[in-house]
Amino acid sequence: MEGELVRCERWTWRVGKKIKKGGWATVYEALSEPGGLVGAIKLVPKDPGAERELLFANVAGVRNVVPIIDDGETDEMWALVMPRAEKSLDEHLAAVGGPLDLLACKEILGDVAATLADLDVAAPKVVHRDVKPHNVLLLDGRWCTADFGIARYSEASTGPFTRKDKWSSPYAAPERWRSERVTSASDVYSFGVMAYELMMGRLPFEGKRDELKRQHLTVKPDVPATAPPSLASLVDQCLQKAPGGRPIAQSLPQRVERLTETAW
């Protein structure tokens, strides 16, 4: 694709170097012609259900979402153009190579919490269904959520091509493993997994798929006594096995804001 032109609604974009490849889409650097705007273009093969992300191209009134600045298609691909982010959260974690301090955790989690809270009060409500560091990008000083490729409206029926099975095992709530209906509580659980990862420098559950399933369904993750108590408490509540035992998404920003400066 490098060097090819993709015509979208607002501009024509020249595809540059590959940035990353996900489960079914690839993101490249992009430059508008004319104008020379720098962006990132996500190209999604036109498989059944692939057009779903276009439904959530601009989620009105939701904070800290990576905006779609242009969109279009080729004969074989859907195209979504976004601002070029500085880095993803998983890249940031890899560079740090260990736990983040409480202030850094609070900053990142606060931005993501605002997104989940707003999605839960949007009209209509939206469930992201794939909250993880790979889908959180640093953009203009904010950690913004991206990739709504398997999102759905909370009250919508699940259709045959919603890609509901295309989730990330390390971050998947117990109800996902049981093939139950996914709600904002599932996003809260994934948020809890991500918070644990920031706090501890590792995932709460690891292993192959069958082992991950067992742990997500039955195992309480270990949290050392040296972890900040306020953050450990929030993580513990977000990782409750029963969806009803978790904080509601709308409460997450206030919960994160109350995290105190506690020594490790």
C-alpha cells in the first residue's frame, strides 16, 4: 500500500509507512494531497461486519476519543483517517518496562475513565468491548481511546456480523468467556485489568487461552501489600467476577480523582 493514493470525503491521502497491524486492520502514516496534513490512515478489508467502525466514527460529546478527520473507501478497503498520535499505551508500557508511579497511573486512568463514563451516558449508550493499552493513544497530551471496530450500542441486538468474538483474551471479562451479553460493566472490568497492568507492570492473568479463561472466571489476582491502597481497592472492585459487583462506568472519573498519593 505504501505510496498509493486513497480518495476520501475531504482529501486524498498518500499512504506512507506502516505504523501497526491489528487483528484485521492496518494503520499507516498518511499525508493529504494537497495540503500536506499529517495523519494516520486505518485500512480495513471489506469483510462482513468491517463497516461497523464507521458507525462510531464520531461519538458526539465523548471525551478523549481519537477523532476521525476523514473517511472513504477503495474497492477492497474501508479507510478511516485520524490524527497522528505520539504513541500507544502499550508502547509506553514497553518503554517503561515496569510499574508506573501513582501519579502516572492516575493521569492515564483518569483520561480513559472519562471516556467510559461518557460512553455510558451517550445517546445512545456505547459499549467499546475492546478496552486495552493497544487501543489507548497519546494525542495532544491526552490518553485517548481508539478502535471502535467491535463496539456496539448498549441497547442494540447483537447481529451476525458484530465481531463480538474478536476480543482480547487478557482483558476479557468473565461474562465474555461465558458468551453472555456484554454491557458497560465489561468495559469496567477491562479497565480494571489495564489499571492492574499499570500498577504492577504485568497483567493479572497470563497463559494460553484455556488457562486465561479459568483465571478470569475463578481466580482473584494477587496484589502485594506494597501497592497503593486506594488504587489496589479500585482495581479489586473493577475485577469482581460478577458484573453487578463492579463500579458503574459513570463513577470511574470520581474514583480515579480520589486516588491518593500513597507510597509504594
